[in-house]
Amino acid sequence: MLNILVISFFIDLGLHLLPTSESFGFGIVYVLLGVLLVGFGSAIYLTCGLGAGPRDGLMTGLHEITGIRIGRIRLTLELIVLTLGALLGGTVGIGTALFALLIGQSVAIWLGVVARATSR
């Protein structure tokens, strides 16, 4: 419950503080920075041992069971969710597609960085 309250607070704050993208290129930069930040945030909260949310829990559980890399599992999960969302009538834009395609690798890279940084 606290998870959604904190996330929604910071989304609302970001909507008020960050400028709206006026150009396509600036929008792509926003998406790419967002992917990096979400990957970093996911790595931080996954490594502190306080439990994972539903999608991250499924991702880490499938990784433990199958041995498949985190990035590939997250990519598969995101593509399934993206497809289901589109089939249910949701909007799928370039930003949504980029997020689905890149977030798995971002989480995997940041998990490695955090692991190296905290193992000292």
C-alpha cells in the first residue's frame, strides 16, 4: 500500500516540476532518462531486502527458478504486458514500446552496478 502512495506522490510531483516535452527528440530523451532512473530505482529497492512488487517478484522468482538472465525475463514480461494492454484497447506509443524493450536491460545493468558498489 505504501508503495503506490510513494510512487503516485513522486509522479505527481514530477508532473508539476518537470517541463512538458515540446519536441519529439526531447521526448525520447525523457523516456531514455526515465528508463535509466526506473532501472536504478528497481535495483536499489530489490537489493535492500524489503520485498519486491508483483512484477519484480515474478521477475526475480523466474530468474531463480530458470536461471535465465534478469534482463531477458523482464523483457519477456514487459512484452506480454504491452501486448495484453494493446489487446485490451490501451494506447501503445513509442515511449511505451521503448520502456518495454529497454527496462529489463536497465534493471540488469543497475543490479550489477549496485551489487559491485555494495560488496565492498
